[in-house]
Amino acid sequence: MSEIVLTPGKVTLADLERVWREGLTVRLADSARPGIAASAARIEAAASGNVPVYGVNTGFGKLASIKIKSEDTATLQRNLILSHCCGVGENVEEETVRLIMALKLLSLGRGASGTRPEVVALIEAMLAKGVHPVIPSQGSVGASGDLAPLAHMAATMLGEGRATYQGKEMASAEALAAAGLKPVVLAAKEGLALINGTQVSTAFALVGFFEAFWAARNALVSSSLSTDAIMGSTAPFFDEIHQLRGHRGQILSAKVIRELMDGSEIRESHRVGDTRVQDPYCIRCQPQVTGACIDLLTQAGRTLEIEANAATDNPLVLIESDQIVSGGNFHAEPVAFAADQIALAIAEIGAISQRRIALMVDPALSHDLPPFLTPAPGLNSGLMIAEVTSAALMSENKHLATPCSTDSTPTSANQEDHVSMAAHGARRLKRMNANLAQIVGIEVLCAAAGVEFRGPLKTSAPLQAVIARLRKSVSALDQDRYMAPDLAEVASLVRSGALLEALPKGMLDEVRP
């Protein structure tokens, strides 16, 4: 298993995507170790003192006024973890669990949490040995940290709860033992440091971001194919038009579409004598819509990159001023806003893609393509219901895109009286991205069929390569057949990046955060 060394405060989105996609082992840079040790020493001193320090020698939340005896410190922290293991719902995928653990390492690595080096070392070892806590996905309101799901992560470190090891689920104590690891006994504040924080919400949002950006790249390819399929004009993609407006995503999207369509015989065939003056917006305004979505995703990505590098538990140890201060960095409002932005972008990429699908199957609008893209309409329905499915998914994503960050409810006896709802706001992105991959996949199916109906004229070389890759997995629809496997396969091609890999190397390299 390959290893990546991460420096807290300096980790990039590209680093985090590699951790998630490639399953890398994570180790903190040695430069983080002195700060971790210094903050732990400061907490140890506070725990043995008489001055009440929240979460160190007091109860939690509404119980913060209750002083805890020094001899009860370990019991306090253990009770905190066990009592907070209230997660429900389906379990988080192992890839995302690894990202959660990596994010927790980064937060602790800022040297403001007061955890001992051995706590950090255990998380690193669990990642290296493949011990993955079983974390239920529901239960956080994204405020006083992702308490319930992070408690399940911490429970495994105590030898409690459930974990997976070498692909098998078992009791956490068994998983640790099988990997040659020992449970940790928590010292003052360490339980609080592990469950306070936004790492679950942030991991969900990052996964949503990575997948949405992947879909945006695929959508630029599918939309270019669609433009050629309906014999659309490339004039709206002239660089001067987009430079006059100035938005980076718009300029970049138009550039990519021009490059993808360059050399198309289909395009050259109707430059002169085409009676149509303008194409519908779903063709003409692709750069403006997809580009705006890319810009929105990029903005959300910057927020998540900052959050991934942040210390987000409470209280925090301020070494330079020698203070332990209660604050609210665990409140996930920035993550909630970022998740809502990603959701909007996902919904809009799908919305304009679906309109291009509708355009291609409609003989009144598709510029002489056969109805529903079948060579024998009437006897065959062709891609009629694939378009209906895309409409259903588009509509579902519109509903799912309703902002979650505007919601709040008081919890914990009104101590935590405003919450972000970041966790489920970010978790919904998984479902939305699955819908989007299917919509874009259906567009690829329709556009490829449309381009093939334009034969003997050929599309551009890059787009021919994409169609060739598609046809390795999904044959042309000459007559009606059982369609569900085709739809599943093309969605998989979108999500895996297989269609993008068919393009000339580096063609979409600029389309990144």
C-alpha cells in the first residue's frame, strides 16, 4: 500500500483526492510532531489543576458546570465516546472512512487539540494496516462536531464497536488484535478532540466535490457530441465572446468544446446554407451554464481545502499565548454552504444535459435525426424511455438541491441552539452524483447514436475515440432490446473516467479546481 506524507495546514485537494481514490496510507509530516506533543503537555497540566477547563476536567455540553476529579479523567473520556455512539443508517464506505481518518489526523496535527502522539500514531497505524471503523452515516447535525459518526471511529480505537479488517467485519477489539495493534486508553480531552470536528461532513462534501468535478468533465464531452449530433453551430463558442464576459469557467468550457469539436466533418458540412439562425440554449449556452457550475465547484473546493487543514475541535490549545480556550470551530457552516453549492452545480449540469437529450430524441428539433434515435421508429421505441429516465433523475436532483444550510434545530438542551446540517447536506451529494452520472451517460448514448446517423460524415478525432470506447461496452441500438444494462454500463463509464481516458492525453487537464 502506497504512502502519502501530509503536512497539516498545507494539504491540497489533489492530495485528498489521492487518499480517497487510491486508498493511500497516510502519515503526518515529522514537522507536526513537536506541536502535538506540546499541546498534549499543556492539557496534562490543566487536567491536574484546579481551574475548570471545558472537556478537560468538566462535563460536556449542558453538563460543563460539573467538575470532574482527576482520577476520573480516563472514565470521563471513555464514557463520552461510548455514549455518543448513536449513529444510524447505512455504513460509510471504506474509502470515505479512510478520508475521515486522514482529515482527523490533519486536524490533530495542527497541534491545538491536546492529544498525545500515541493517539495520532494509532490512527496512522490503523490506516496502514487496513483497520476501518464501521461508521453509520446518519446522526450528525454538523454543529458540535460530527459527534455520533466520529464517536464510532473513536470507539474502534478503544476496542469497542465494529470494524473491518481485510474485508471482513468483526468486533473492533478483534480487528485491532488481528492487525497487531492495541486499543488506546484516552487521557484528558482526547475523547473530545476525536469527536469534536467537521471531518465526517467535510469528507462527505469532498467526495461529492470530486465526483461532481469528474461529471463536469464528462459533461463537456457529452455536450460536444450532442452539438455535432444535432448539427449545432460552434460560433457561440468563439473565444472572444467569452473573454468579453470574463468568467474563468465559461472561457475554459468554450475552449474545451472548441478543441473537442475541431476537425469535425459534420460541423464543416453545414457552415454554409444552414437555415437555422440560432440553436436552443442547451446548445448555445453550454459554456455559460457548465462554466458557471465549474466556477461554483471551484469555489466550494477552496472552502473544503481550507476546512480539511483546520483545527476544528474544542477547546483549543493556543501554545503561543499559553491558553486553553473554548470556541466554536466545530460548527460546520462553511462545509454546509459548500455542500449546497456543490448540489446546485450538480443539479444544473444535469438539467442542461437532460435538455440536450430531449432535443436529440425529438424529430421536430433534432435537425433530421430519426425519432427517438432508432432506425425503425414505430416498430421500435429507441431511446424514448431513456430520455424519460433522464428527466426523472433531473427532477429528483432538483429536489435534492434544496439548501440544507438554511435549516437548523436546537439540540442538547438548547446549549447547541443553531446547527449547520452539514453532514446530511454533504451526504446527499452521493445520490445526486449517481443520478448525474446516469443523465450524462444517457446523453452520451443519444449523442453517439446521433453522430452515427450523420454518416458517412464523421465527427472530430477526439469524439470518434470517445464513441469507439463507448461501443466497446455498449453496442449501437439497431433495434429495441432490454435497456437497463446499457444504462448501467454507460453510467459506469462516466463515473470511472473511461470515456475521458479515450481522449488525447492532457486534453482536459485545465478543467480542474
